[in-house]
Amino acid sequence: MMITGKTKVLAVLGAPIAHSLSPIIQNAALQAAGIDCVYAALPVRPGALSSAVYGLRDAGVVGFNVTIPFKTEIMELMDALSEDAQRIRAVNTVVVQTDGTLMGHNTDVVGFLAGFAEHGVVPAGKRAVVLGAGGAARAVLWGLLRSGISSVCVGVRNGAKGAALCEEFAADGDVRSAVFDDPDFLACIGSADIVVQTTPMGMTPHIDAMPPVDVAAINSSAVVYDLIYTPAKTRLLREAEARGHETINGEMMLAAQGAEAFFLWTNVRPDMALMRRVLREECERRG
Ligand code: NAP
């Protein structure tokens, strides 16, 4: 597609940003949909987020994604926040509305739940275990609660951090945390219907690493969902599969959070199959 004076601009802001997969996925989807728009990766200097955000707004960009390390800092620059962004306390997608106001969204929850939907897994009424209490765990916890999960036990290495996270969501359901070797955690993992892995353990290049759980201790009928997408199958998922568990990786989450952002900017549903294929091909190309 030819870039002309009418071509609109989308972007992702982060630091570092050169390895972001988003430009590849979003530009493929924009082109396939015939939308006259380009998506660029913009490195933002520490301390320069507000000037970058207001500059993009004033220069007429349609919207942008925000990634590490700006997902929390950007919240105070928004004129309004979606419910998901408020609950997760992080923004990954900004829509510049026609009147110039900035609307902050978080599409990670929609992305996370799309992974279940693809596998026909319904979280409502189930018991879940979440491994880790970082940024991704917040989206997972809220996504599970929003879906009517019966209970969630968050496995952590830092008890105080786990307790603080659960406290924030205490009014939304049965949520508690326990350190990984606590008997309460072992009981939870032994009876869970769903186990969601949100730590970076096992991510490329540390592909032999595992989160601190014994796969043999997981309830044999549990679905095991790992948010990691490189490698496509972490050691946790490989071991879980070998024991007969249904497994889900983070590819759908990544593609679907991007697809939701695309929709928020363009009001068009992108070609998800294309986004998935482009994502996988690029991950394989990078090794
Ligand atoms: P984060 O904010 O740094 O949180 C990581 C969590 O893992 C923290 O709770 C941390 O514990 C825990 N952890 C780290 N190393 C550990 C270890 N050795 N043993 C036990 N726990 C450990 O990171 P994040 O942003 O949540 O991202 C986590 C992972 O999710 C990454 O692999 C990322 O690629 C993936 N992710 C995927 C998607 C997707 O679209 N598929 C989206 C977001 C994230 P402490 O709290 O004690 O530090």
C-alpha cells in the first residue's frame, strides 16, 4: 500500500521497542483490511512520556499502544480509562478521540480470555491457580474474576506482594495467595481446574526453566495455560501435555490483545488468522 498525505499513523511506545512484534502483526492486518494507516515502533526516552504522548495527539495520530516501561505511568495522562484499565491499573492501548481526548484501555484481559475461548474452556464456576503476581497476573486475575471464576489461588515467591495483589481484588471474589511451597498452595494446585502460568520462567532463551511447581502435583484434569509465546511450548506445557493435560500458550492472547486494539482504533475486526500466522512466522524466524 502506498503511503500518501492521507495515510494515518498508529504506533507503539516503549523502551526498548525495536524488537516489538506489534508493527509486524498490525501492519499485516491493516494492509489486509485495506486501511490506509501505518503502525510504527517509537522509542521514548525515560522522562519523555508526556511530551511524546501529547505530541502524538497534537500531530493527529489515531492511537497507540504502550508497553514496558510505560504501562502504569501513562495512566495519569489519560482523560478517561476503560474499566479493565482501571482494574488492572495499566494501559496498553490509547485511542485519540475525535475531540483530542485520550482514552486509555487495557486489551490484555480480552486477549487472555480469547485463549480460553479458542479452546472452548469456560472459566465460570471453576477453581483456578495463577503462578506469579506481576503485571500480567493482574490482567489474568481480573479476567478470571470478570468471567465468574469460583476461586483463585495465586502462587507467589513473595508473600507480601501476593497478599497486596489479592487485597485489591478481595471484593470481586474468592481470591487468596500462598507461597509456592505452602501446603495451602499445594492443595489448591491439586484440585485446580485451571492453572495459569504468568512468570517469565521458561521463556526463550531460558527454555529449560520452569516455574516452581511440580507438574505431577497438578490436578490431572486441569487445563494448563502459559502466557509465554516464545517458545510456542514451554517446558511446563510440554511436561503438562505429556501427562495428558489440555494446554494453551500465549500466542492467542498476544494476537487477540492486538486485534482488540485494532478494533478500538479502526472499528474494524481484523483478520485474526492472519495475525496469528504472522506472529508465529515471526517468532519462528527469530528463533
Ligand atoms: P513481571 O511484571 O515482571 O512479573 C513476573 C512475575 O513472575 C512476578 O510476580 C515475579 O515474582 C514472578 N517470577 C519471576 N521470576 C520468578 C521465579 N524465578 N520464581 C518464581 N516467580 C518468579 O512480568 P509480566 O509483565 O507479568 O510478564 C510475565 C510473563 O508473561 C512474561 O513471560 C511475558 O512474556 C508474559 N506475557 C505474555 C503476554 C501475552 O500476550 N501472551 C502478555 C503479557 C505478559 P516477584 O513478584 O516476586 O518479582
